[in-house]
Amino acid sequence: MKLLYTNFHSGSGGGHTTYIRELARGLSMRRHEVHVAAPEDSRLLREARETPGLHAFAQAYPNGPRMLPARRHACARLRSYLQAHRFDIVHVNGSADHRLVIAALSGLHPRPFVVLTKHNTKPMRGLQHMWRARAGTDKVIAVCEFVRRQLIHTAYRRCQPETIYNGVDTAFFFPNEAIDRTDESQLWIGSNAGTADYKGWTDLMAALALLKPDERERIQVVIAGHPPSADQRAMLARSGLQDHFHFPGLLDDVRPMIARLDAGFVLSHDIETISFACREMMAMGKPVMVTDYAGLPENIRPGTDGWLVPVHGYAAMAAALHDMLNDREDLLRRGNAARDRAIAEFGIETFLDHTETVYLRLLDETTSPDSEKPYAGPRVHEKTQRGRTPFVA
């Protein structure tokens, strides 16, 4: 297959970057031709350029009414790229790139199939989404069951939303027992999910305040990602807990940081879906405390490999921290269970298999208004003898 992945994020890109990078690398190793179109200043484009076998294309995705001239230029650039390549699948990952891809494909017959992955919990309603679902989307992938259930109540239900859980390379993210911890009386908890407000890490200040002073003094918190904002630092200063929070910044390799943790956390209360960060920590043998928001509970088995707490549930968070401090054997047991579950259910090969199957199923089906199968777009795909959809400008 010939695949194009698009992503609108500049800079780090968070979970979007991880998702596309792992799919692109993995499927290129399966002898598919894989292209990545992302902004020039994005981490995704940089990593695609550094990965043998991947084709990287610098593409902007201007958004907003004031960006109309830039959008026209970007659309023409993307259209030329699409005309120059016979893509079987274009896999979009957000509203900005989805919108631009649909515009760039306008009038091209037949066109490649368009697959959309829904990465967050933002609503997808209104005329724009109704149009995209009907005119420019053949399949929707949800990264967790919570999101799939959301989608079936929108216009995208015609695209038969299907859950494919994010996968991680459990051979790359593995427990590192060589890390030497000098003070076992300290509990180190952390997250590589980032410092955005919706990630909920500031709730730990209120949770720590509920602990006894001697327990609070034994806890250290590490959070990788963008440096905290001025408002977040002011909040830390007011709490008096600034010496307990550590921010190593954006890390190209988060494994050394995770390896030094006793447990992880992802305490989001908005936007988040399934969390690559949670699965990476579990793969490295760290039990994870998550909130009951969206798809986060789908990662863990409470009492077995993690802790489930309410959104902004300070008392429940404090109780989990108390248990971590005072039952090291249980902490180790949950960590081993987290690693076992990651190997059994979070593997990168399963992620690749399921996504590849979606692509092949699209290419193996002729979909038209007269077919018995649900119609996902106003076009008829003509197949070659090899089963590929030809691309004709």
C-alpha cells in the first residue's frame, strides 16, 4: 500500500506525533510506502526525516478565517503532492488537516480512501462535520471505546467508527532494573503526559496537602513536558510544595525518567482519551493512577495494576499515595501486573495489525451508492488486478 499520514501540529505534537510515528515506522517496515505530511517546525516531520524508509513532506495547515490566502496556498501545495503520488490511503488526525485534505482532493476521481483517527473528546457536531462525514471520510478510528461511543451519536456513525487502541513498543519500553535508587524511603511518582492544565497534575498539590506532614515530605513528583506556565509556578509557590515538583522539560527519550519512578499518574479532566504516556509507563513496569475521565479507565484494572480516582478527587488521590508509601510490596506487585498487561494487550504489533486490517478492508471493498454496504463517500473505486485503488488526477 501507499500511505500518507497528515498532522497539523507544530512543535512537539504530543500523542498525535507518537501515534503517527509508530504507525509510519511500523508499516514502512512491513514494506508499505509511507509518507508523512506535517509542518516544517514539527517534531513529527523531523523524526520522519530521520527515519530510513519514510518520505517526509513539509506541509502547513493554516486555520481560521483570517488565514484564507495561506489556506489556499497550502491547499494547492497539498493537491500537487497528492497528484504526484498514487496514494491508496490518506490518514488524517485532526480537524485542520482533515479539512485541508478534503479540499485538496476535491475533483480528483477516483481519490484515495480517507481515514480519520479521533484522538480527543472534543465534540464533532455541526454542519462542517456533517459535510466531512458524508463527503470526505471513509472510515473513522477511535482510540478508545469511550470515543467510539461518542462518535456513533454523530454524523460519523456512517463511517462505522471502530476502536483500535494505541500500542507501544514493549521491547523499547521495558523495565530497567539497573537504575540505582539511593533512598528507598522516598516515593517518586511521575508522568510523561505533559504539563497542560487539563492534564490535572496540579491536583496533586491538594492531594499532598491532605497527607500527614511526614508522608508529604517523602513524596517527589516528576513531570516531563513543556515547562510549567507562570500561573502554574505561582500556584506551586502558594502551595509551598515547589521543592517536591521537578520538571525535566521535553525529553526525546522518556525512559530514563520513567525508570526512576515508583508509580505513574495521568490525572486528566478534559480532552484526553487513552494516553500513550500511561501505556508507556505501564510497559516499563510502573503502576499508574488515572482519573475516571473518558478512556483512561480502559488502561488499568483497579487494585491490580493501577488506581482509579475521580476527576479532582483529592481525597482518593491522597489515599492512593498513602498506600504507595506504606505498602512497597503491593507497589511492586502492581508494577509487575502493569508490565504483564502491556505485553498482553498494548503491543505495537497488535496496533499495527488492526490498523493495517482497516486499510486492507477498505481497499478490498467497492463502495458505491448502489452497493449493499454503507456508503461512505460520493465516489466509486475502480480496482486494479492487484487490488489497489488507482489514483487519477
